[in-house]
Amino acid sequence: MSHKKELIGGLVISAVLLSAFGFWLLSKPSESETVTQPPAEPKKEEIKPTNKPEAKPVPKQEAPKPAPKIETVKKAELYTSLTNNALPLSAIAGMNALPPEIQNRVNNIINSSNNIYFIIPKNNGIFLIAENSADSRQGIEMIEITEESEKKIPLGYQNETENDAWFYDETVEPKVPIKHVIFDDDDEDEIEYTEIWNYKEDEPVKYEMRNEDDKAVSIRKETVDDGMNLRQEHLIYDEDGKTKLSLTINYDGADINRITYYDAENPEDGIAIFSEYQDGIKVKETVYTSDFKVKNVYTAEYKDGTRVKLKVFDNNNQEIETLSAE
């Protein structure tokens, strides 16, 4: 019986050993199988620093300093009397640049006229429009002046003949004209021009001249705004009724604050002047060209109410000249 047990125990041990050996054989890889290994990472090359010198920061360059401003100061006649306060600053500056002979001629006009509205260079001399209170028609005069001559440009009708017919308002003293009829020299019954004056405050047209076709040739208008601001218009027309020349003068109280001039035959002579005042004294004037672009700016300085300096600026507001009375 014991022998039989030994035999059975040996068989059991043998079976266990065989099972373990079989499991080992099955789990061992065969020699024909290739085991794939992940590729090795390539070695990174060391980047050695070069011996190139480090770049130095570029020093910041300062903008060049503007050249010191050289102010040109000229001793000049600044027309400081109160009667010349309305004289345009641009005219004063222009006067000081004129030859002495032209200056003398203009000074004579200044002394005999209430206002000179503007002066512009023209034909080796100057052209100006001044107030002429003795003229009952347009009340202005246009003058061209050179060193050799002085020429007045006629406005409207200037001649009188024996055929003319005058009508006056005799209710006032001295009597004033209210109508003037100009007959044709060759036909006394043919009216060539008619002039009419109007003195009523509420009527803007103070003077007009009409031709034989009853077309306006010359008109002077005065319009009052806000009871104190006066606008004067001087208009000359060609034979087709188109504006040939116009001058408009605007007042703010007693001060002229704007002047505009237009000449159809010489449009380059067109000008506009805007003035600014402080306590009735002109301190600034801006002059525009015919196409309304700034040409020059003028400023005036005063001491105890007397004009002592006049500065001239170009259209970029750069000072180009200083005129001094001292």
C-alpha cells in the first residue's frame, strides 16, 4: 500500500514539473523573431559661441537745432496820427518800400483824403483806391502812380456839355443834384445816360447811372445793419450788364473791418482785407489774394496809443519783417 502511494506521489510531482517546463517553452521567443528597438535620438550638436563682438547700441542722434532767428527791424514811417488810423497796415508797410517820389505822391493823397482803402503794386508803381468825399457819384477815386506820373481812372460819366439837363433838390442848402440827363451830342432828343441821386436813409441805392438802354452802368449802395454797421458797395458794369468792377467796404461802427475789391479785366488785382481792432485801434490785418488765400498778415504794437511797431508775416505765419517808429 505504501509503495502504491509513493508511485502516485511521484507521478504528481512529474506532472507539475512537465507543466512548468511547457509553460517556459511557450513563453520564450523564437530565434527567428526580431525585437524592434526604438531608434536612438540623434545627438544634439553643441553650438559653440562665436568670438564675434557684441553689437553696441547706436547712440540716439539729436535733431539739429534750428538756426537762431534773425529779426529784421527797419526804422519806418508808421503814420501814427489818429487821422491815419484807418490807413491799412498793409499800405503802411508797402509805402515804406516805395521810391521817395511815389511816397511823396501818396502822402499828398493821404493828406487830402479821409481814407485810403488799399495800395497794391502795379506797372512799376502802385494802384490805390481812396475815399473822395468831394465826388457826389461813387465817392471814391482810383489812381495809378509811378515815379513819373499820377493818373486817375475815370468812373462813370465825367464830362458835361451844354445839352445836359440838371435837376436839384432846392429844399436844402446847399442844393444837391437829384437827376442829370446826358443827351447825345448828335441828337439832342436822344438820351445817352441818366444819373439819379437818392438821399433817403431807408433807400440803399444812393446813386445810379443808366445808359440809353436803361441798363445800369454805375451804382453806389449803402446798407445799414443793426443800426450801426454800414456796408458801402461801389459797382461798375460793362455794356452787357456784367460786373466790371466792385469795391465793398464794411464798417463796424466807425471802424473799417473788411474791404473786398474785384476787377474783371485784371482779376489778379483782386484783394480782400480783414481788420481787427481793440478799443478802436487797429491791431491786426489779414490780406487775401483774389482766390481768397492768405497773402500776408500784419500786426501792430502801440505805446500810449501810438503805433510803434508793425510786423509782417507770410502765408505760413513766419515773420519776415518788423518796422519800427523808434
